[in-house]
Amino acid sequence: MTPFPSSPTLSAVRAWYAQGGDPEQGLCDLARRIRRDSANGVWITLIDENEVCERVRELKAACATLSEEERRSRYPLLGIPFAVKDNMDVAGKETTAACPAYAYTAESTAFVVQRLLDAGAVLMGKTNMDQFATGLVGVRSPYGACPNSFDPAYISGGSSSGSAHVAAKGYVSFSLGTDTAGSGRVPAALNNLVGLKPSHGLLSTCGVVPACPSLDCVSIFALTCEDAAEVFAAAQGPDEKDVWSREAASSPAPLGQTFTFGVPENPEFCGNDVWAQAFREAIARLESLGGTAVALDYAPYREAADMLYFGPYLAERMAVVGDFVEKNPECCDATVHKIICGASHWTAVDTFRTIYRTRELRQIVAQDFKRVDVLLLPTAPTTYTIDAVRRDPVSTNVNMGTYTNFVNILDMCAVAVPSSVPHMPGTDVAMPFGVTLMGPAFSEARLLDLASRFHAAALKEGIGLGATEVKPAADKGSLLLAVGGAHMSGMALCHELEATGAVFECATATAPHYRMKLLPGGAPLRPAIVRVEDGGVPVQVEVWSIPRSAVGAFLERIPAPLGLGSVELADGSWVRGFICGADLSESARDISAFGSFRTFMEQEGNAASK
């Protein structure tokens, strides 16, 4: 049996289950791998593998009498592993908000987490964070600085640092964070992830330790936009116990082939010329997808952003955790203590004046959305090493929020999306650069649709998913090759692939646009993967890295009608693979229902080949 997917998109995990993967074994193995391989400073609470196994057995029992249609309807996230930030309650587990002295054992589960559990998802653990969700850097925690998933010397971003790291590493299919000033977007950008920051109130914050309740949002980290959208749909729901809960008004339609997008005039990158160029390339990519860039005055957004950390909005943090922080300075991160306790000087008059100005800025920004359909901004202007942040904990943090702090104040929603992985200036370290698409409240569907198109274009250029193993075109001396037939590991022709020096990368699935047909001829039986316009399904494949010098000789052994082409994987990336034209004889047997050639051989193929 192939291992649990190392790039565990929802479609890849479902394909693994469909071709015979055992949920109990797969998720328990995953729990052991998480405990064995995770870096320090990533998790605060891990779910024991025995508890994971018990959860899987409970789900199996609940599904035992359900039809396939009933199962999909009742448990849309069945068997999908996820993690939550440790400011979210899980019944029977500690909630720390990254402050051990503040910790308590939760009596009930946060509303949004329970929604996902009810949908069949499997919790793997609770993740590290900037203490009391105060920070955008991921180093303000007594549990250690959470390292970046690409290079441990660099910050992961905060405050949802651990949640981004574990999703990027493929330890979970998705994770939850919170986002008040950018905590669900900055870590997404720095770890090559999609980060959805929904409109305020669409995801309940009941059972979440508050930072600024009037602004706090639960956010979603995922490897793809499609996954983020699916998790968002499962997590939504009105919560009568949450005073901030609201239901979405009518959302704008997806954008067509032509659209307009706003970009800031003279964007600032804190001296990082590499990221300045990366943003120009992101603008060009969106233009290639049909967009027209429109320069906008960034001053109103900057003014709103400054309100969050240089105005009376800080007093809201004082209102919710200030008593504890003031009385327990020795238990708190020094920078967090200074920020929260420093808000006590703001007066009620200051606060009302800021509220009035916020309303004025919202009206000003609304005029921009009469000129453009969406905004495109860098998610962060630069990044830093952990050591650099420790030397200067305040200004580095302020810089990280340059393009994120204003979003909740102005009642907007946003999708952070990966764009490229350039080298940091003057180094050989490649770090992810991301952009964010933004729109008015309740425009999540529009933003996710456009972000998906943008991400698909970036994946074709080889950025890979998160920090998981497969990064197309990363190694110029090798070629990533998808195989779905007798060349799969342990099958009849795998030795031919191994003889080239090829290395197994991962088990995954194609995008749901293919059919699998059995080619005529005797042993060894061979399937053909055919791309179709309608009626396609995901087909299980393995991705191998084959030396380019060996590709020619290997191809000579591949008989017609198979040929080398491009195959779209479940995550939206493209690799080389053996495909067959759609004109394959209609008499060829369609074996797509088996999900994989391996399953077909196990159930019918061995007898058919005799």
C-alpha cells in the first residue's frame, strides 16, 4: 500500500482512500510522523495516535449504514486531517494562547472547530502562535519561535505561525488560524500557502480567545484555493451565541475573462528589491489572465492600517486580556506585555474619533471599488530571519503588516495566494513571496475563483505546494514524471523506472479530468490515461523524479499508443506523464471506477492477465 499523500490536498487524500488506503493506518502513521519529524516551536498540543485511531473508528461506525451519497452529504470532510491554532477551544484539551500561566482545560469545543469535526475531519493537534495573537512574526511564544517551513532561520510569520507551518509541511490538509491584522495571511505568504481571511462574522469566534473581538476572524490555511473554499463552506454557519456572527449578503459573481484590479501607487518593500520585482511579475501574471491594473492612492489604506497598532484599537486588546497581562508580567512575552499594557492611555474620546474616521475611510475605499473589481497587494513587503526580529521586535513586526492591517478595519475579505519563490537578496536562500487579492465583505467566492486562476498559473511555473516534497521543475537535472500503470512501485514494470536512477517522490492523483482505459494486448496489462472534457475522475498516480539524461532511453521502451505529455495533478500543478489521445478506441474497457490501476489489478487484473 502506498503511503499517505505527502501533499495532502483534499482530492489527493480522497483518491488515496478511494484506491484502498486504510484511514486508521494512514492517519495513525501520519500522527507518528508528525511527532517524529516536527521541528521545535511548531505544536503546543499533539493528539495521541491512539486518540486519532479511536476517532477514525468512530467515523467508520457512523458511516457503516450510510449510502455513498449520504456519507458525502453528512461528512464532506471525512478522514481529512487538520490542525487548529491554540487559541481555539477543543473539549478536554488545554487552550494556552501561547501563555502557560493563562492555560485552561476547555469544557467545550469552539463552534467553528466543532463544525469541521461534525463534517468528519480528524484533528491532529493544536499549534504554536504569537502570544495572545499579538504579532505577525511567530517568535513571541514561550514554546519557542516557530521556524519557516522553507528555512528554519527565517520567521514563519504570525500570529498563526504553527498553523501555517504544519499545513505547508503536509502534516495536515488544512489548518485554522485567526486574523486580526494579517495573522492568517502573512504566515500563508511566508510558507507558500493559500490563506483565506473571510469577512468578519462569517466564521464564528465563539470558543476562541479574543484579541480584538470587533475585528477578529477565523482564517483558513490550505494548499489550494479549492481546498480553502471547501473548508470555508463546511465551517460556515450562524452562531446565536456569537454576538459578532452574521450571514453573508449576496456575493458578487465571479469575474469574467476581463477585469480590473487595483494596485498601490509606489509600493514599499523595505529595501527588498527582489520582492519588488516579484510583485511586478505578479501584476504581469494577473494581466496575462485578462486583468487591467489600475494604480490607486494607498494613503487611505495606510491610515486605516496605522489605526490598528498606533491608535485606540489597541485598547480592545487591553479590554479582553489586559487584566491578566498587567497582573502577570513575568508570565508574558515582554513585547506582548508592552504592546497590550501600553494601550491604557487611550481615552473614550480617542476611540469615538477613530470610529468616526473609520467610517469615513470605508466610504473613501468604497469609491475605489467602483473603479476596480479587486485589489492586488503584496501580502508582506519583505521577511526577516528570526535573529533579526529578536534584535528589533517592534519595527520588523510593523513592517510585516504594511499591506494587511487595514483589511478588517475596512470590513473587507482577502485571499493570500502564493506567487513565486525568489532568492533573498544577497543569499542563496529561496523564500516564498505571495500576494493578496482583496474585496469588500462577502466577496470570498469571487476572490477565491480569481486566486485559483492566479495560483494555477504560478504552479505551472514551478512553485510547488507549500513546502511539501514535489516542486515541479525545481531540479533542472531531473524530470518529474507521473506514472499510473505498470511502472508504479511494486508493479510489473517498476524495475524499468528504477533502472534509470529514478526516485519516488509521492503518491497523489490527477485532477478530476481524466478517464482510465485498458489498452489491448497481453501481459503485462497497461492502462491509458485520457483527458476528457466531461465526466472525468481523479486517477491515482505516482510522481517519480527521473534523470533527464535517462529519459530518452526510457521512452524507447514505451510502446504506442502511449506518449509523453503533460498531466494535471490534483493540486493544479502539471508534470510530465504517459497519456493517450482521446481517439483511443471506444471498445477499450473503461476502468476508471477502480480509481487506480493498482486496485484494478488487485481485484481483476491478475486473473485477466493469465
